[in-house]
Amino acid sequence: MKNLIRKQIIDYSDEKIFCFGIICHECGKIRKSTPIRFSKAGEIPQSESKKIIFRILYEREHEQALEKAVEEAANFFNLCPHCGKFVCDDCFLICEDLDVCRSCAEDLQEIGEPSSFAGWISG
């Protein structure tokens, strides 16, 4: 699942903040991860050596922030087993026999309740 999530991630990071998002394939809303500040944000490297160090630190922290975003998304996104769409908890229904996205629930005439949705920021 995490590999699927990673493929869906949109990078909204800049030189100061790491932030990622995912688009729900059902409702189209973008859910953004909790922003994480780069440890050297606002600092100006004073030499070429420091520029290299800052770049390496940025890449390392970016990867760590991405991993956290993937972990976070795994709690709030689902893969519909019928159509294969990647959907948020608002659009993923817990049904009696098979949990599916809203569209599939309608097509299959299934009734269900949405998964609870919290934690990601609508963006």
C-alpha cells in the first residue's frame, strides 16, 4: 500500500517547508500532509562547502518528510478493491460485505458509512 501511496504523492515542498499532498480520485480534493520545516530554513550558507552540506541535509530531510507523509496518508486513504481508485476516507464506504468507494457502492447497490476522516488538511 505504501508504494501505491508514494506514487500518488504530489510534492508541494519549497526551500523552507516540506509538504506533500494526495488527490482523492473520487471527490478530487487534495489532502495535504502536516508541513515540516527544513532545519536550515532561512539560513544562508556562507561557503560552497556549506551549500553542499545544506543541499545534502535538504535531500535527507525531504526524504524523511516524504516517508512521514506516506505514513500519514496510509491512515486516511484507501484503495477501492473493485475499481482500483485511490480515495480518501470521506469517499470510502464501510459496507456490509465489501468496503468500496462511493461510486462502486452505488454501482453495486451497496449501502455503507464513510470511514472517519481527520488529520490531513484540505488544500
